[in-house]
Amino acid sequence: MSAPISRGVSRFAPLVLVAVIVAGCGSSAPAPVAAPLAPKAKPVRIVAKKKFVHRVNAICARLDGPQGAIGDVPTMTSDIGQNRAVFGAYIGRAHRVIRTTRREMVRLGQPSRERARWARAMSKLQAIESHLDTLRAAVWAGSVNMVVLSARELEKSAHSADRRFRRFGATRCSD
């Protein structure tokens, strides 16, 4: 009995294979593509609040030193082209320093306490980075109105960031 069943299966196997191939060829819709797998999330490092604040203060202390210093604001001249180049480069350096500082602080992980305060302080630092980016583009574009607006927003965000870092306990990051 097993011989006729195996013979029957062998006769229909090519037909089933052809039917499967033909059924897939006539479709007008593209075959669904599986979504790429999300990278596996790394665990967030939780650091004791006192140690965390100490590390944040150390990062901010480097901003005062010669390596991380943004430098003095350049003086304005009557040459518009030179002003664009000089101020654009100055704002670019400031943007790079703030971006590096924010990335270093993100790499620290999370404090064991007052995570909401830390999140608010970091959001202000990210806002400062964004305002510097806008200010740099406005300087290069020569848009005085946008420069003034971006400078005002930058100043307000800087005051708010000082207050948020001070409330968190990172006194070195505030004035």
C-alpha cells in the first residue's frame, strides 16, 4: 500500500510546485517586505545621583578650559562678507562644543534620582544646540531678522538651561 501512495505523491509533486510558482507570478501587488529588525536596545546605565552630578560638573568644567572654550565673540566690522565668515565660524565652533557636551552627558546614562529634572535640563541643552544651528544658517544667509530672533531664543534657552542645571545640582553648568 505504501508503494501506490508514494507513486501518487511523486506524480503530483511537480504539479504542486508549478502551481505555487505560477500563483506567485500573476500577482500585481509586490510581495510584502518584512520590516527591518530594530537594533537591540542597550541597557541604560543608572548612576548614583551624587556621582552623576560630579561627572556632569566635570564635563561643564572642561567648557571653561582652553580645549573646550568657545572663545570671545568676534567684533563686527564694516565688511559684510568678513562678518559672515567670522561669525559663521564662531557660531560653528560654539555649536560643535555644545553638541559634544550634550553627547558626553548622554553617554553618562541616567541619574538614580530626579530623572525628570535631568530630562528637562537635557532638553534645554538640545534646544540650545538647535538655536545655534538656526543662528549659523541665518548668519550665512544674511537674514538680520532671523539672526535677531535666533539670538533672542538662544539667550532665553541659555537662561532656562542655567536654571534647570542649577536645580538639578550641576552648579558648574550654570553661571
